[in-house]
Amino acid sequence: MIAVITADLINSSNYTEVFLDNILKDLNSEFKKLQQDYAKGETDFKIYRGDSFQGIISSYKDSLKIALKLKSLINKVRLEKQKSSSTFGDVKLAIGIGSFDYKGDTIAESNGQAFQFSGRTLDEMKNGSRRIRLKTPLESLNSEFEASLFLLDVVMDKWSQASAEVVYYLLEGLKETEIAEILKISQSAVNQRKKACGWEAISVLLKRFENVTSQSF
């Protein structure tokens, strides 16, 4: 069993060339980091069509955490020298967990249940407002996380770029003091952003996802 994340940047045709380039550079850097962090398993991400990406994760129990990390990474990108820019990157992500039936030379040439679940779910999301969804072979698991991820959508919709920055570093496992040092703000400011982004609820959901997927497959 593996997880596949398929994603499309939202309204990317409205991004400036510089802004889109910044997002893609950050994504490619993050993909390399994920390969290092999960070097013991199958982990590979690639950008395609210029505004979409897809990745394989053998550690499927971490797939929601990785998806949120990629979303927060995109949400926190700013135009250089425009710290108050209203331009806000966003993304739709579909997680598919299932079998890995055929491994090609590239992700695009690979196939299996997880790929089909992820790709078809993203297609279903094209014209809707949902930002993140999950599809697995287990309907009980699908039902539970359809509701949970719908609520997560509501929480994430309230993120600012400042909140997304804190979410990203929290998902890295950093402490408030470490985040404060990186962002050059006070620890109390980090704590305020942490509360504003709904981190307590997000961390509970991530733990539930990890436990349920580990026990289910």
C-alpha cells in the first residue's frame, strides 16, 4: 500500500511569472527534502503542466501531514519585497491510498489503485470549493475523513500567510521558540498565530489519521 498525492494550484493563470516561479522553486526544494526525510521508503514528487504536481509516499500514514505541509508551503509564499502582498497561493490536494500495481520509469508511467483514487478524486474537486480530500479502498475510513477533512477545509480557509508560515514550521516539528527565531518575531506572536490557524484541532486530526491508517492497512 502507498499514498499518492495529486494537486493543482488554484487560479495559477492569475499568478505573475515571478510569483509562480517562487512557488515552484519552493516546491522542488521541499520535494528534495521529503526524499531525504523518507529515504527508507518510496518517496518521489514531480511537477507537471507547470501548475500541478503528483507524488508517491510509501509512508501512507504520514500522507495527510505531508499534504498539509505542501499546502502551508504554498500558502506562505510571498512576492519578494512585497511582504503585504494580497497575492495568495493556494492548492487543491487529493490523497489516494491503495495498491501500487505498476512502477514505471517515472511517476507519470506508474499506475495502481492509489493513483486512480487520487487522480479521480482531484478531478471531482475541479469545480468545487473543497481543498483536500481522501479516497481509500475502505468506505468506513472514507466516510470518517470525508467529514473531518471538510471541517479542516473550513479551518484552512481562515489561514493567512502569517498563519501558514507557523503551520509549516510546526509540521517540521519545531518549537515555538525556534519558530520565533526563524521568523524574527516574539514567541507570544507565534503562539497567537498557532491559535489562529487552529493548530490544536489540526494536530488531533493528524494523530487520528496516523493511528487509523496504520491500523487499517
